[in-house]
Amino acid sequence: MPRDSYGRDIHYLRISLTDKCNMRCVYCMSEDMVFQPTEDLMTTAEILRLVNLFARLGIDKIRLTGGEPSIHPDLIPIVRGIHAAGITRSSMTTNGLHLADLAQPLKEAGLERVNVSVDTLDPERFHRVTRWGHLDKVLAGIDAAEAAGLTPLKINAVVARGFNEADVVELARLTLTYPWQVRFIEMMPFGDVAGFAQSATISQAEIMQRIEAELGPLHPIDEARLDGEARLYRLDGARAAVGFISTVTNPFCASCSRVRLTADGHLRLCLLRDDEGDLLTPLRRGATDDQLEALIRNLIWRKPWGHGLPDGVIPLDRLMSQIGG
Ligand code: SAM
Ligand code: SF4
């Protein structure tokens, strides 16, 4: 397993299959977003070649993301290829619009589970946050994912002031009825949506206060120690946890075990730092597997300790949708 210069074992890869999306969430991209030309993005064969190299290096967990991974025309063959590479811990983060049709084929192709992003349970506000999304389709997708066994299912919600801060209560209430972990993600600043992210951020403390005022105490699970990237709590009588991913105010850099492959084939070493290494150009120029493996190992070695937001260093080169959140 590759190790970075701080001694962290890196065994988790997130792959952005495409920077394109069928929604336009206010905190993620502008409505007139310009995407990268398709020829600049990894082909399916290139994705799977890199997946096999990462598997050989010791990566044992992969998440597909984007952009919206479910609009990739080869999503099912890619999932099959990941499984064939020996990686059984595979998941996908999706906006859920296509899940109703894709859940069963994804499970059959070897996908283990999904995270679905739902920022509010109010159809009109959902449309306002996502611009192009339809809540009913997403909820149908969640039902299909559960029926197909893409579980344990997790719901991701980004909270933006002026959009959905009041909705955190109804989202947290889901955990009383369903076995779905509901995670509140702190907004992060990227590129030209950085200003919005910084002005509309809501603290974990405020979200907790809103939930507790309506639903009672949130009890820390395992002293709210990190479970992956989330700190977990539970409401009395709940079937699942409420999680907080507070990357900006409460970072989890010390236990970070991941790197990201951007849709255009760059290895992104930290979500919130622009430092990357290009894998696609050497691959297209005929690099051997051994050469690519050495390149990946060297890049991972130089993974930075953590993000620089407290020092005012904001990632400007890319948006979340290109990196793969
Ligand atoms: N399209 C898929 C989705 O929305 O689930 C996958 C890609 S999306 C970039 C992955 C996750 O990043 C989503 O849960 C989304 O809400 C979150 N996200 C997007 N922009 C963000 C930002 N500026 N700060 C924090 N989270 C963000
Ligand atoms: Fe698309 Fe996901 Fe970004 Fe929303 S958060 S615009 S669904 S990539």
C-alpha cells in the first residue's frame, strides 16, 4: 500500500468519471458552467487501466463521483471493471436522478453501496438549490437503491444559509424512520463559487442546535470520534446516525487515507489544494505500467499534510465537480 511522507497509508481512491452534470447546485457550479472537452477526459479504457494499476499498488476502496457519475455512458462497464480488478469496496456518490433505473444494474455489476445527495425534503427548495433537480425522482432513486441492496445508504446534505438551513431538522428526522445515515457537509470554497461558499457557510454548532431544539439531544457515538470523514451522533430511538463532515472548521487531515483522480486524469493529492500530478499525458504517450506505478507512488509520497484554508489558501484551479467530491 502506498504511503505518504507523513506516514499515512493511502488506500482509498475517488474517481471523477466526468465533470458534467444534469444539475446545477448553487454551491457547486454556475448555471452556464462550461465543461471540459470530452477528448481531454479519460476514456473508459484509460480509467480501467489506472484502476488496475491502483489496485496493484494496494488501493482497496474506490468511490465513483463527479460531476454526476450516473450520466457516464459506460458507468456499468466501469463498475464491472473495478470489481474485476479485485476491488470489492466500491461506492458511488450521486445526485440520484438516474438511480431508479440504474440501481439494480449497478448492484449486479458489483457496486457495494451509494451515497445520495439530498439537501432538502421540500420539493420547491430542492429545485432552488439544485436548479435542475426534481426531488420526486431522487426519492424514487433512493427507494430503488435500497431495494437493490446498495446499502448502507447514506444521505449527504450541504447546508447553505438562505437556502436550506431550516431543512436540517426534517433531514435529521429521517434517521428516526430509515436506516440511512444523514451527513451534513460543510460548504467548501472552490474557484469561482468560493465567495458564495464562504458567505453562506453554516457551522456544525448551529446545525446541531437547530436539530436538538426540535428532535432532542444528539448523543455522540464513540465520543464523536471520526468515522471515515464524519463525526457521528444519534438521536434517541434513531435507526441510523447523524454525521457531520466539517472539513473546514474541524479537519480530519491526520487520518486522511485518500487521493482523487480527476476526470481529466490528474492525481489530486488533497481536495483543497491545487497540487496535482498528470497521469493521463504519460499514459497517452505510452508509459509502461511500471513507469505509471512509480509516478503514482512518487505523487502520493508528496501528498500535503492538510489544507491551507486557515491561512487563506483557497483552491482556485478547479471546482468540486472536476475534482470528484
Ligand atoms: N453529483 C454527485 C452528487 O451531487 O452527489 C457527485 C459529485 S458532488 C461534487 C459530491 C458531493 O459534493 C455532493 O454531496 C455535493 O453536495 C458536494 N459538494 C459540491 N460542492 C460542494 C462545496 N462547495 N462544498 C461542499 N460540498 C460540496
Ligand atoms: Fe452536480 Fe453534484 Fe455539483 Fe450538484 S453537487 S451540481 S449534482 S456535481
